[in-house]
Amino acid sequence: MIRPYRCIPSSANMSEAPDKHAESPDKSNPVFFVVLLYAILGWLWILLSDQVIVTLFQDPEQIVRAGMVKGWIFVGITTLLFYALIRRQVAQLQAAHRHEIQLHLDQQGSLRLLAAIARASRDAIFAKDLSGKYTLFNEAACADANMSIDQVLGHDDTEVFPVQAEFLQSGDRQVIAEGEVKTVELTLDTAQRGLRTFLVTKGPLRDGEGKVTGIFGLSSDITERKLAEEELRENEARFRALVEQSAVGIYIIQDNRFQYVNPHLARLAGYGSPAEMIASAKIVDLVAPEQRDFIIERMQQRMAGDDAESHYEVAGLRRDGSRMELDLYGNLLMYRNRPAMIGFVIDITDRKRTERQLTQRNEELERFNQAMVGRELVMIEMKRDINRLSRQLGLEAPYDLGFLDETDASMDKGPI
């Protein structure tokens, strides 16, 4: 289903390209120096050897024979030189040919590998020529467009994505004009799945000379991720609204300093804003001096992972030095990939004051109750005595003490 886009000139095209080295001899080429050296040596051989022969021989026949020998020697030497040169050139050509074949095989392997990757990719992969017609469209892209490969290749966006065609083509023209890779988020109306959000990366395709011949693109469906991000933002907004409006002080501590406090805690501690408290206060500043060592020790234990108690009632201090009574709660938290403490603070000053007042009143009632009980006992004893005296005088007992138990009632009867 995938058809590779060829942006590299083929070997045939390369062979048809003009040979720049054939236009003029390259003086840096070793062949040029060999030919030049051969010309110089040949000229010197002819010039000097003839003079040597004329000097050594006087007989014409000997001069002729010497000239023939000289010629054969020259032919032998030049033959060896040409053989070495041709052998070297052939070896270089064979090596270059083998290298070209290996490069071609590597390119074919790379193309097959890229084709396999494109087919297996869940992301849409595509390419277009300069006219905007698709030259590559993988299976994932076909699924998004709800079209077959034959319906897409050779066609432009007016036929594949007619609703967004103008926008897509405008982005293509910008990539071609600027020659740079660009990544954008794009919402497309797909045939099967409706509106989907894609993260699209486009870049220029270039030929061997660096000329832009089209564009390539990678498109990832990030609809679910965007929905999850939106849901996360909504949850964070709800959580932040809950925390910011809470009537309980909430904090995050790291490195013995506040990293976050909500407005209620800042007001409770006597600061104008959470930012002011974060900038200038520590957790121990909220605790009375006599309890700071205890709180620091417990916090260090919790940060070390010990199962230390996480709830304390402490005497607190406001920024102006006035005292209050607090409930502190804290638990371990990973904050920005490092251990931290998260918890909340409750002002229990009024509750503790009420508890003390209730305790005091209970004590007073107990004392009053004890006094009243003693008084009642004395009154009962006096009534018993009056009843006893009345009976001794033959009179009816004036007080009904029937609510007493049997022992007490028998004591009340007395002697008759």
C-alpha cells in the first residue's frame, strides 16, 4: 500500500549528468602527472640516448642496431608503465563499481525498511510533490481519509480532504517557501471517526542537489491525549478551587520550606498572601519555640519513610507573635520528583477554649453537687431525728422517708 517517494536521482540520471572533470584536465589528478612525467622522460630519452649512441658508436650499422635496442627498451619501459597505470585505473574503477553496487543495495534495503516501518506505523505518513499531489500515503493515512491508496496517489487535498484543503495547502506552501520543518496541531473532520486532533510535522523533500522537490509529513492522532489533558486541566481547576476556597489551611513543604500554601493558611498565619508566606516563612515559624524540636524530629522521620505519627496538636504562633492552638496533619508526597510533605492545618483555638470552659464548669458543678449532696444528707438525718422524737411522744411522724432503702427506713423507726 506504500509507494516510496524518490527524491534521489537514479543511477541512469547520474550517468547522464555532464562530467565536470571531462571539460578540462584536472591538474590535481595523479593521471595528469603520470602523463606529464612520461612525456618529459620520453623527450629526454630520445634526446639523450641519440647523443649517447652517436658518441659511443661510429659504424652506421652499430648505430642502427643500438637505435633498435634503444627503441625496444623504450617500448618495454613504456609498456610496463602503461600496464601499471591501466591496472591501477581498472582496480579503482572496479572498487568504485563495487562501492556503487553496495550503496545501491544499501539504499534498496533502506527503502524496504522504511516501507515496512511506514506500513506498520500507526501514525499517518505521506509525501507530496510541488503541485500538492500525493506521492506517498501509508495505511494509517488511508484509514484516516477512509480512502484506498489508489484513490489518493496522484490527487491533491481538494479531493482527499476537501473541507480543510485550503488550510492544508497553505501550510504546504509555507514549508516549501521556507524550507524548514514545522510542527502544528490540526483538527480534521475524518470520514469514520468525526473530528480528530492531529500533531502534524511537515518538512521539505530535496533532491541530490538540495533543491526542494516536495514535502513529507508525519501525522499522529492525539485526540485521546488532548481529551485526557483537558480532563486533567478541569480536575486541576476543580481541585485548585476546592483548595483555594477551603476553610482549612493546606500546605506542601520541601527542604523545610513552604512550596505551596492556600489563602486560608496564609491568613491564619497573619500573612497578606500565599506568595508572601512562601517567600518568608518556614513550617517551624508556625510552632511555639518549646515544640519546634519535636515537630522537626517528627517531620524528618516522616521524610525518611518512618511510620511516625502524622497528627499533632501544637501551640502555634502567628506572624505578629500571638499564640493559637493548631491541629497539624502531614503525609509523605513526591513533589517534582523529590520527597515532600503535604498536609493541612486547623485552628482549634476556639475549640480548645470551649473545652477548657466546659471542663471548668464541670468541675464547678461537681463541687456544687458534692455540697448539695452533703446538705441533703444532713437534712435527712435531721428528719429522721424529728420522726423518731415524734413517735416517742406518740405523735405521727411528720416526714415521709419511704424513698430511703430498707436499712435506712428501719433506722428511721427507732425505739417505740
